[in-house]
Amino acid sequence: MNAHAGSKPRPFAALIALWLACVAAIAIVRSGDPNAFAVHELASSPAAVAAGRLWTLVTSAFIIDGPSVPQIVMTALVAAAVVRLGGAGTFALSAVAGHIGATLLAYLGIAAVSIVDPATAHGVVHAPDYGISAVWAASIGTLLVLVHRSGAHPRVTAAIGVVLLVTFLALVEIDGELADVEHLLAFLIGVGIATIRSPSGRLARLKV
């Protein structure tokens, strides 16, 4: 275990555990009463962000889209692996940047498309956008870099990547919608976060 993974992880680790606990609690409540939480109020969308409802970028990460138990379990496992190899701060940064960053980038793309072809973008401007899958995608990207950096054989890294990808696709469908773009962006952001963070867990200074 890396020394930095055990140095000052508690605040971030506590926040990660609290977030997962809230996600699980909301999922349990919704399983008994699907209308207990108004998803359309907590979900983000290009229209909501444009209207100034920026808090939905945060609240959208507390509602699961798809099977709840498998996603929570796999998110916890991936989070634990990232924390072990790179520290709780690395997972927290990857999760936040992946979820919010990928969402904003995708929304900017939609805004650009709407200028050129409003009819094409109309269908997704108001579509509710929520779920923990972007956190998933970013964490997978981060984990693959960390596994490779740990000295694992390239075949081991590739095998882990295939298992994670297959599991992700099994739990999160590819449907050609906005979420698919966000997942790809989140994965790339996760890779970038792990790449620019030094083994000490701090952001590496980029040499010019």
C-alpha cells in the first residue's frame, strides 16, 4: 500500500462514504416509493444549468439511473481500489471532475449544436440527466492509470480494463444519448486526473 494513501485520507474518505451512504439511502427509499424524490427536480439538464440551477450538477449525482445495488457495490469496490492505490483525494478529485466536468463539457457541445441546428439539440436540452455512472466512468479511467503506474504487467492492466468495461456496459446501457458522451468524457477526465497527479497524491507540476 502506498504511503500517501494513508496520509490525510480521512476527510475525503469520510465524504466518499457519506456520499455513497446517501446514494444508497435514496435508492432504498425510491425502491419503496419511486415518487419519494422528484427526480426531475434533482436531475440536471442543459436547460436547468442555463437557467442558473447549478446545484442540480451536484444533486444529480445522488440519484441512480438503472440497477441500484450492483452500481453501488461496484462503485464502492472501484472507489476502494482507487483510494488504496492513489489516495482518497485522488478518487474525490476524479469523481467530482468526472461528474461535473464531463456534464458541463457535454452541455457546451449541445449549446454549440443548438446554434447550428436547433432541431437536433431540442430533444436533449430539457432531458433529465442524472446518475452515478459518470463517477463510475471517471474512476475506471483513474484506476487503470494507477494500476499501470503500480508496476502491474500490461496484460494485468488490460484484463482489469476489460472486466471493468464489461461490467460498466452491463450495468449502464449504451443508448446513443447524452449520457454516452458524458461517460466517454468522464473516463478521459479520470485518466487525466491520475496522469497529472504525482505518486505523492499531489498535482504534478507540468514542465514547460
